[in-house]
Amino acid sequence: KALALLPPRVQVFQVYAGGVREKNEEGSAQARKNLLKAIEAEMQAMSGLSFHRVSFEDLPESERTRLTNLLDDTHALFEAVSMSILLHTYHPDTESIFEEKVTDFDYLLGKEVNPLAKEKAQGLLFINGSDHVWTAGRWAEQATSAFLGMVVNAAGGLATGVAIVPIPALGEGASLSAALVDSESGAILWYKQTGGGAGLRNAESAAALVKELFKGFPLGEKKTTPEER
């Protein structure tokens, strides 16, 4: 029941016309701050769970660098494994589903995660988040594409009397994924992804996404307030 939260990997991107992305360092820092606050609030609301945040700041420089590099590599691996999980376990297209992965959820990050488990944590919590902020140019580009699509569909529908009006995916896009990992074997014991809202740079939206992310979390029990009792 000892759980360690590793520093989340959070990236906020500015999206320009043409779909060009550029990382927004200030936005990423704000999103990371919002997520950490929201995650700690969720964990502290759990009873029967020992929880702490992992930090490498108090370590000697060489050890801090080694563990930071290991964490970066593991986050990159987690992103790849996460894509595989979504594609072969949850994908709506049944042709992409691997039935053996559905019945036997066997995904690993490897024993290399062992050094990251400070204070003898039995479970490691990996969090990856991304957010996309569209510039005015990108909005205008998509709005124009949507309008042209409506015109083309309307013209093509004159013969049949039916016009298909597309609904463009306009707006900001935020996504969060989490994995509970056994610190000894590196096996992923629990996984979940969620997204939407007003983005991770907004504290209330980030808190709502985190609350949704931890619905059904397999450790601890949600504490109840006197009002809820």
C-alpha cells in the first residue's frame, strides 16, 4: 500500500497554422503545477494508502542526473506502451484488438524502474499529460476547411437531397494517462486515460480531469465527509 508519485511528464504545445507544434515551456510548467496539486488532493482523500512524491533534488548531482535520465527514458517507454494499450486493448476497431491482451493484461516497463522506487514504495504512479493550444491562425485555417467542406457536401447533396455537414474538432485538446506500476517487476497493474475539458493550464479543468482519471483507482478507499455520511 506504499505508493510513490513520480514527477509527471507534462507538455503543452502551441499549434500554429499548418499543424506545426511548438512546446510552450511556461504553459508546461503551469500545467505540471496544476496536476501535482490535483493529484495530491486525490491521493490524500484516500484512506489506507501511504503516498509520497518522489524528488531527486536532495541527491548528489551524479545520482540526480542518473535518475532523471532514467525517468525520462521510462516516461518515453510509457508513452509507447500506452499507445500499444490503447490500440490493442481499447481500440473501437475490433480488427486492432489483441484478444490475448484483453484477457491477460500483460504490459511491462521492466525491472529498470527499481531505482525510482524511493522509500521502499511498492507501487509507482506514472502520469503523462499533454495539452494543445491553438493560435488564431490555426483556428482560422480549420474554420475555413470546415466551411469549404460544408459547401462541397452541400453541392454534392443537391442530387440526393442530403447534405452531410461535418463537425470539425475545434478547440484545445488535453489528454492524461496514468499507470500504476509494480516497483519490483515493472508490470503495469492498472492503466487509464482521459481527456477533454478546458486544458491543463486551467486549475479547475486540470482538477476535474484528475478526478476523472482516478475514478476506479484500485488502491485505498475514498474518504467520506460528514455530509456524505
